[in-house]
Amino acid sequence: MTKSELFERIDENDASLRRIAHSLWETPELGLHEERSAAILVETLEDGGFDVETGVGGMPTAFVARYGDGGPSVGILGEYDALPGLSQRVTAEPDPVVEGDPGHGCGHNLFGTAGVGAALALRDAIDAGEIDGTVVFYGCPAEETLVGKTYMARAGAFDELDAAVTWHPGDLNTPRMGSSNALNSLMFTFEGVSAHAGGSPDSGRSALDAVELLNTGVEYMREHISDDARMHYAITDGGSAPNVVPAEATVWYYVRAPTREEVETNTEWLRDIAGAAATMTQTTVSERFLTGCYDYRANGVVSELLWENLQAAGTIPYDDADRAFAAELQETVADERIESRLDELPDDVAEAVRGESLYAEPVEPHDHDRQSHGSTEVGDVSWLTPTAQFTAATWPVGAPGHSWQVVAANGDFGQKAVAYAAKVLAGTTYDLLSDGDAIADAREEFESDVGHGAYETPLPEDAEPPFDVTAMDG
């Protein structure tokens, strides 16, 4: 089976892949609760002859599917969780299916489906004797809370890999070369003494006071951390009524920085401030560590193969109706947001993209020096094996991720990008499995850039997947 025949096989499966993507879009599920979504993908892979292991890393909706025998072993990462509060119909105005329900505002209904499509095509190439080795599809839950891959990594799920590839929906077809912020996600709960705030405040000890002192301390801390570091917080429990001294209060923190080392340093400082806040208020404090992740390191060798296959796959077959609906969605996005997106691009790319509602042509890698202030647990995989990822244009140029516009796009024309993304994933994996030099070169770069054994899980030994946490990353 040649590369062109591999692509043809994916085209033959296009209608089936779109049905899967639409089914996931119609029943969006939050991270660690993607029972139906994971089951659809698992069943598809099992029916295709893959050996599937479920419940990986203590998460019922995490799975690993393998096909082939021996090495090399190349992984394809897939996601399928939705976001809270983003329910939306396929319309060009805010119109939730059910107010407050989840929606696929990051395109993960397309994400996991494309990976499955690529894995099935590669199965056929293995059966035809064109490539040797093992294809491993990873069903990764709870990306939006930065949980899935980190807990899977702690369980050793990625240790067998010689390389990994992945993608993400977006507004351009291009490899992602820039880095991302590492992160820790943790909660502090303060315990005090309840009392009548008017009648006997002297007998109370306010847990909310401790939270507010912690947050105030962090505001002063900001002056003394690096410009690229970030500290976000939300008070998730601050008491019940003004006339009751809160006996318990909880604050949730994200600690981000360009490196794990800086995240750990800033987290220790945050813990010191939390302890000091407890001392000042005569309360006690406990910590719940939810998750942590590494910064992303793009492997240049694998990324170059992605770029070659982005070009080989051509363009996404959007038609005039798709572009018209995309233009309607784009009109609801603030001009400042669109211009901000264009400002991120090289001048020639920005000029080509400007005025387009959908841009389906491949775009050369360009963000090598960009430091994203967001985070992804693809970073953890990139510290374990040579890893590369790309974006594919599934929503209008400039539309922000995690928005109702993106949900509408991913329920409609964005589904045409599934086969395109599957071709890029399958083609790149095909190249890695058929060219031993590519694997060797990718590994040599990995050893130089990251180093064997450099990864240590950011999770404490007692950390468990946070099944009760569903808030967004961003």
C-alpha cells in the first residue's frame, strides 16, 4: 500500500468518520466522564482488530489500542472531552441546545475521530506488508482539565513509544513548533471556626479571611516572578451568608511557567503564602493537588514529516456553503480578536489569510520561537518520546477556542477536516514506520533536546484523577 493508497483508504472511510465525529458532537461529555464517546471509539477500534486496554491510569475512559507486532512503535494521541456550559446548535448566533450543558468548543469530537481513522488505515498498511512495527492509538480523556495524559504517563502508558504524533482543531493547517507553559493545578482548603458575625465575631476564625490573605500575598508575589509565568485563582467555596463567619473556604490555583522547574519553585512559594495565611488567621490549611504538566517540546524531525504530509494531503474540501456559514460566524467575532490572531502570523501568511473566513491551504511552520501562555499535557508525552503536533482548520479564522462559534463550526463544516487530519497523522506514522533513519534521527534530536529519563511525574504519589473537576483550561 503506497502513501496515496493510504490516503485513498481514508477517503473511502470519510462518511463513517464524519458520522462518528457528529455522534460525539451531539452527545458532548465532560472530562473523565466521556463514557459514551470513549465507548464509540473503543468499539470502532476493536471491530477493526485492535487490542484495546481500558481503564488506563485509573481512569475508566482512558484506553490504549494496539495493532501490529514489535518495533518500532508509534503512538497517535486522541481526545474526546467537551467543555462545560458551551451547548450550541449549528447556527450563527448563540443558541444552546440545553442551557448550561457541555459543548465541543475545542473540537475534540473531531480530534479523537481523526486519530482512529488514521489508525485504521495504518492497520491496512501493516496487513499489506508495507510497514512493520506497531501502531498505538491513545484514548486520552480530560485534556481540558490537563489530567488525562499526565495520569496515563504516570502509569507508564507511553513508555513503549519510539515517537508520537497528534493534532488539534484550529483555524490553520500548520505544524505547531512553539512551546507551552508547564502547569500545576491545586486547591487550598482552610478550616476555621464558625460564629455569628454580628453577635460573637471574636469567637470565630474565618477561613475566607485566610483565602483572601493568600490571594493578596500572591498579588504581591507577581512582581517577583518571570514575565511569562502566570498565577490564576478562583474561590470555589467562600462561605454561605454574610452574618456567618465561614468555617471552611477553598481556593483553586493554576501555577504556570515556561519550565517545570519554575512551576515547582513558584508552587513552593505559593504553599508558603498559604501556610502564612493560615497562621495569620489561626486556621488550618490542607492542599489537594489535582494535576500538573510539562512544557511542550516539538521534535523537529517528526514535525518536518508532519509538514510534508500536510502538503501531501492537499487542502480541506470546503465548499461555498461552508465558507458562507464560516463568514456568518466570523462576523460575530470582534475585529480586535481577528486582528490579534493575524498579528501572530508572519506578514506573508497574514496577508494571505486576511479577509478569508476559512483558510484550507497548508501553512509552513512559523512559530518556532513562540511561547504559548496556555498549557497542554501533550507536553508530558513530548518529554517521554519524540513528539510533534499540528493544527487543522476546522473553524473560522480568528474565532476563539472555547466559544459557541467553534461549537457550531465543529458540528458542521469542521467535520470535513477529519479525513484531512487522519491523512496527515497516518502519512507521518507511515513514514516513521517505514524509514528507520527517521526514527533514529528523531531520537537523536530528542536525546539532545530533552534527554533520556528527564521526565519525572509532577503528580504526588497520593494524587488521584479528579473526577469532580470539570472547569476549562485556557
